[in-house]
Amino acid sequence: MAVIAAAQATDGGWTWTQTAALIVPCIALFGAYLTYALNQRAVRKERRAKTFAEALTAVEEYLEMPYRIRRRPKSSSAVRQQLTDEVSGLLARMAFHQAWLQIEASAVAGPYATLVATARAEAGAQMSLAWDQPPITSDSGMNLGVPYPRDRSNAARAICIEVMRRHLGERS
């Protein structure tokens, strides 16, 4: 009797073994897709975070230029050319990041543009003052004593970072 029941189950009916044979590969495929999708999302987030950091670094380097100018070792056309080339390169990098953010992360573009404009206003005036100072010729002259003020740039940077964090889905 048991042999007849088993034969009838395989002749015309669907068995649990057949169902499992279909479900297991589907679950495995879904799991592989989910893992791939989550990995791609993490890679995109990491890429955006790195780009945001590079954009902020360009502004930070620009804000450091008054110190570089003030601490120049001598007043020569070669030194002036090197420092102005660095400033030009930083302006180009900041413009690149502004354009990239307008294309890829428009919510961040406005705060970054504000940061760049604020940094240019603060550091630009400070660079002009630094060029008016004589070159430093001694070790003791390297200590400038009082830092250049950055209050407005620091405030704009904090706002920009907060918007970048929100864009990345992080909490501050």
C-alpha cells in the first residue's frame, strides 16, 4: 500500500521536494542580489564621502595660503610665481568641486558655494596683507603669534558639513 501511495504522489502531484528545489535557488539569487545592491550603495556612499572630503580639503588649503605667503623664505619672482600658481590651482580645484556638486549632489552645492565664497573673502584679504609683509628670514619669525581669523569660514564649513552628512544619510 505504501508503494502505491508513493507512486501516485510522483505520477501526477507536486511534492515538497520539488517546491524546495525551486525555492532554494530563488532565495539564494535574491540574497546575492541584495548583497550586491547593498555593497554598491556602500561604495557610492563612500565615494561621495571621499569627494566631499576632497572638496573641503581644497577650501582648507586655500585658507592656509595666507600663512604660506607670510612665511615665504624670500621675495623673488620664482617664489611669487610658485605661490600664485598654488593659489590658482586651489581656485581651480574649488571650482571643479563646485561644478561636481551641482551635478551630483545639488543639495550640497549651495552650502559649498557659500563656503568657497566666504573662504575667498576671508583668505583673499589675508593674502593681500601677507604679501605686504617682508619675507621671513629667521626661525623665530616663523611663529606668527596671532592666527588669521576664520570665524565666518568656520561657520560656513560647519553648515556645509552638516548638509553633507544629511546627504550621506548620517546623523551629526
